[in-house]
Amino acid sequence: MSSPATAPPQPSNLRRIVAASLIGTTIEWYDFFLYGSAAALVFNKLFFPDSDPLVGTLLSFLTYAVGFAARPLGALVFGHYGDRLGRKKLLVLSLLLMGGATFAIGLLPTHATVGSAAPLLLTALRLVQGFALGGEWGGAVLLVSEHGDAERRGFWASWPQTGAPAGQLLATGVLSALTALLSDSAFLAWGWRIPFLLSGVLVIVGLWIRLSVDESPVFKAALAAAEERKAAASQVEKMPLVAVLKHHWRDVLIAMGARMAENISYYVITAFILVYATTQVGLSKQTALNAVLIASAVHFAVIPAWGALSDRIGRRPVYLIGAVGVGAWMFPFFMLIDQGTFGSLLLAVTVGLILHGAMYAPQAAFFSEMFATRMRYSGASIGAQFSSVAAGAPAPLIATALLSDYGSSTPISLYVIAAALLTVVAIACAKETRNRDLSEVAEDAPADTNTTAVRADV
């Protein structure tokens, strides 16, 4: 039977925990994605005005990629202290850092006002955003995973994952509304600042909800057990990072490989597409934003469904459906966009995000189940965020460069297909984790060995 630490919480309590994680991740992703959309639409003109339009876009996406470079550092710092001090404290800090940096971007002077200092300040704030997001994801999904039980963990843990499309939906929706209401000159002059300043209000709401939840019971039990062991044996507990690299290095590599197709495809579908649709196909900014907006709503709806399916058939099969599907969709994806109609663009992006959801939905439970409790925040965060440097960070940059060099979508499709193949290999090397009791994943052995306990009632 389930241990006391993992006994299913009351439904009302679990829903509150899910809501706190979802709202927090939505705000974090809103801030992060807002930058990506602005990088594609306005930052090239405001912060890199002396460049050729496509070169300016490349430079703009380069500052966008800098945020990903800071995410591994955030994963290390937040993972370490999250495994030592608890999930809740670090989640509050990540929200404050992300919201503060985003609000500050809304106040930044542009190149016309302060010259080269403008892109430097923009880059510095982007680094803070990346650092905060590197610590947010692991804590948010663990808070839900460690409160729930194994039978529906995939479903409940997928809800914080919907924060990504919800944040994308919110960011794109605000930008779409502003571009529809304001003239191009007004939006470029001051309208672009409004979504960034709005982050300050969202952070206040997020903090109020996030502060109301309890710390993970699994973590509290593991912390108490560690303190008892330390007192009895006078042993100094290893740093979580050291323990992860010693006992779970294979799981970290699997998580990194699993993220390649998921991360690259997402940023090609949602960020780069704003460039491709407007510069290559000739569609308006409003049309491209509206397509991403509607597709993100569908993405939000299908993620819990994919998560629930992973509870029934396993994390690996659902993940493989997404990886293979995204790779197979890339050529039809660009063929549809090249038709130059809103309907074809919407179909291309929507199907792409539905397939992406099959990878993203089980990811939270899958990664949580790989690692022991006192190194889970570090392990899940490192596996997820270190791969983002090689995957999501350069994805819009690489796609834009390929388009500039070849003037064709074919190399971009091949790029995503290569990532999908890498992810298929990683998932093929993984063991199924469904139904694991998180309180009993061995502290001193990899989660894919026979020392990993499974619920006795399954």
C-alpha cells in the first residue's frame, strides 16, 4: 500500500496545489514567451535599428537565446536549495525574480535614447528571466507530483505543464489585442511596453496564491529521515548535485535527450513561425499572432488529456507518439504555411502543438519519477534545463539562419527531424516509470534499477 508520505491528499487540497503551480508557471511562461514574441516583432527595430531587417531579427533572437543560457545556472542553484530547504520557498523566489525582470524590461530605454547601452540592459534582464525560469519548472511540477498519488500523477502533474501554453496564450493574446487596437507606429513607440508592465500585477496575484499552499509531504518526510540519519551516524549529507551525478547520471542524460525534440519543435512552431509567416510568406503580424493564439488554446486543452493517457498506457508510449509525430509533421507543416492562408497556417500550428503536447504532458511525472526525493529538484531541473541550452535556446536562431542562407524551409524541417530522432533514442533507452511511489525511489541508486519501489497495490 502507499506509504503515509504519499497517501493521496484531499481533492480540494490537491486542486489548490495544482492551481498554485499552474498560475505560477503561467506567469513565468507569460514573461518568458512575451520576450520571444517581442523579439520577433519589435526588438529588432527598437534595440538593433542599424542592422539589416533579417540580421536585426537574428540579433534579437540572440538576446532571446541568452535567457536559455542562464537556465542551467538557475537549475543548479534552485535545485540545490530546493532539495535542501523545500520546493515552496524557491518557487516564491523564482516568481519574484521573473516578474521583476519582466516589469523592468517594460521601463527600458531604447537604442534611440541610450544607444548601445539599451541592448546590453535588455540582455542583462533576459539573463535574470532565464535564471528564474531554470528554477521554476522543477519546483512547480514536483510540488504537484509529490502531493499526488501514482495512479493519476501523469494527469495532475501535467497541469503545471499547461502553464506554458497558458503563458503563450496570454502573451500572444495581449500582443494580438494591442497590435489590433494600435497603429504600427503607436505600438512601436509605447504600446509594446504594456504587456511587460502588466507582469507586475500578475506577480502579485501569483504570490498570493503560491504562498497559501503547503510544502510537499514527500519532501518533509525525506528531510526528517535525512536529519535522523545524520544525527545517528554523524554523517554529512552529500550535495544534491553530487548525488545526482553519482547515482542518476543516466537519468539526467535520458531527460536531456527527451527534451531535444520537445524544446526545438516548440520554439520553431511558436516563435520562429512569427518570422517565417511574416517575412517569407507575406502574412501580417496579426494573422500570425492569431494562429498561434488559437493553437495555444488547443495545446492547453490537450495536455491534461495526454497526461491522463500516460497514466493508462505509460509515459514512454505517449512521449514516443509526440516525438515521432512532430518529426513526421515538419514537411507538411511548412507546406501548409506556404499556402499563405490563415486556415492553412492555423492547421499547421495546431497539429504541431497537439503532437508537441504528447511529449510535454507526461514529462513532468516522467522526470519526477526518475529521481530520489532529496535530489529530485536538482535532477529534474538539470535534466530539463541543461538541454534547453542546446535545444530551445538556439532553435529560432538556427531556423532564422537556415532560412537566410537557403531561402527554404527544407533545412529547418530536417533540423527538427534530427532532434526527433535523438529524442526517440533517449526514450528507447529509458525504463517505464508509471506507478512508482515517489517516497520509495532509492536514495543511493538510479531510479531505473530494481531498487526502485513500485506501489504494491498495482
